[in-house]
Amino acid sequence: MEKRVLNDAEIAELYRFSERNHVIYYDLQIEFVDHLASAIEAQWAQNSELTFEQALQRVSEDFGGLGGFIRIKDSMKVMLRKKYRKLLWGYVLEYYRFPKIVLTVLASVAVFLVLDYLPNDKFLVLPLLVSVIGFAAFYLLYYYPKHLKITLPAGKKLWLVDIAQSTLVQLPIYTMSFSVTFARHDFDFAPFWAAVFSVVCSFSLILLWGDCFYVPQKIREHFENQFPQFLKA
């Protein structure tokens, strides 16, 4: 007997079903619908006479209803966050392996030498902090919408993108508070702390670049491969 599988109309109904059960983010919906579809087709493998509605009802009961769906949604968030972190930290670690580690070391040494040369270290720290605020504004208002934003069906959002953007939105807020603190005081790092600051500065730059450019591009490529109709030209 030929294996019974879901048709396009039934898959569309699963997306509507996921929204009714408070799974509103499109990337979570994709995982959720795939989960449901596999379970429904498993039901049909046991009893092909079941209607779609009957199979979905049985699957819903097996998952534990709304409470079960919420637990599944939370587990999918954890899974997607792990994917995001794996992408990001994989990118960062490339700069601590040869040959890219040479660039990381050179950047750290450059910051250290500038700190050593300046009579007041805030002359470097403050411009760096202000640059972060300017970069965040440029990225959120211009670069991301123009080059990286994914166009989805009306009303759809990506949970992974929302999380990444909310983190970036908070960045200038925290940076501004640090800037105000540093602006009030003159200071000069001891050699050890200048070295620590230099290493942290280069690490933060790599992390920021990966978070803003590498990971969003990978997310976009993933959706371009699976759903090319949703991408901006």
C-alpha cells in the first residue's frame, strides 16, 4: 500500500493550527509543523482510514494539548538558540586558529600600543564606545533592512531574528551608560589591564561582526534555499 502523506492544503491547515496554539514565529512554525506532520503520517501508517482531522486530534492528545504544544515550542526555541550559538561561536573561533589568529593578535597589539601611547586612555575608549552606538544605529536603520532583512508573508516574524535584533537594540543603551561613566573620569590602564582590555576589545569586535553580518547572512541563505519566494530581490 502506498504511504499516505500530507497534501499542500493539509500542511497549510497545520500552519493555521500552530497559530491557534500560540506558535506565531515562522521559524518555530516550520519546526512545529514538521513535528506534527511526522506524527500524523505515523498515525496514518498504523491506520490509513483516519481522516486528517482525526489524525490531528489524536496527535494533539498524544502531545498533551496546549500545555504539550507550549513545551514543544519551548524546546524548539532552545534548539534554534543552540543553532544560532553554534554558528556564532564557530565563526568567532576561526579567528583564534591559524591563519586568522594573526589578525586577532595584531588588532590586540594595536589597541595596546595606542593605550600605551595616549596620556589618557579615555581618548581611545570613548571614541570606541561612541563608534559602537553609531554602528548600531547604522546597522539597524539602514544596513540590515537593505541587505539582510527577510521578507515573510504578512504578519509573519522570525523568532531567531527578533532575539538577535533585541540584543543589538540593547547594545547602544548599555554602551551609552558606559560612555557617560568613562567621560566623567580620567584614567590610565596599568599594563596588565591594558593588555586585558586589548584582548577583550578584539574579541568583542569579532563577536559583534559575527552577530551582525555572518549569522544573519547564514540565516538568510537558509531561508533562500528553502523559501526563495519570501526573499527580497
